[in-house]
Amino acid sequence: MGLFVCFKQRLVGLSKLLLLPLLLTMAMPASQAQEHQPVDDSLEVMEIFKQDAMEKQASNELTDEEKHKILFYMGVALLILLCTTAYLGVSMVVFNQEVFVKHMISAGLTVTLGLAHAVVAVVWFFPF
């Protein structure tokens, strides 16, 4: 039992020794604590955020190969719509079928996709 009491007394003495610097730090005025911090902390923090934003933007950008694939798929869809429009127009005129509304819808989609294809190609690949 005597060993436990001795250990407890040493632990209490050690805790008082460790509490002293903590109390002194808490008693120090706030102005003295702020003097030690550099003034340009905000600039360093903003630089970190800028670097993060640049990395995210670079990872979201499409490569030229991906852009070419997108334009290729748009071109394939455009050709399919163009052939469908032509088929409906010929079947309406030559075979006298009632497909005028389908023909006009197909023509509208063809023109819209053609314009989108042209705009995307110019924006991505025209050297400004």
C-alpha cells in the first residue's frame, strides 16, 4: 500500500509541474500571442485554395481525344437523322405516304444537331 501512496504523490507532483506552463500560457495576454503569427497567413491560405481550384479545373478538362469522340458521336447521330429525314421526304413525295409531321420533326432535329455540332467544333478547335 505504501508503494501506491508514493506513486500517487509523485503523480500529483508531476501533474502540478505540467499544469504550470499551461496556466502561464492561458494567462498570457491575447495581443502577445497574436504578435508571433505572421501577417501573411491569409495570403498563404488563399494560395492553397487557388492551387486546389486549378487542380480541380485541370482534372475536369476534356482531352482532344475525348472532344473528337464527342464530335464523332454527334456526327453519327447527325447522319442518321439526315438519312431519316431524306427517307421520310422521299416516302412522302414518291410513295404518297402521310409522314409530313414525322418528316418535319426529323428535319428540325437534324438542323438543331447540325448547328450544335458546328458550334461545338468551332469553340473547341478553331484557333482564336
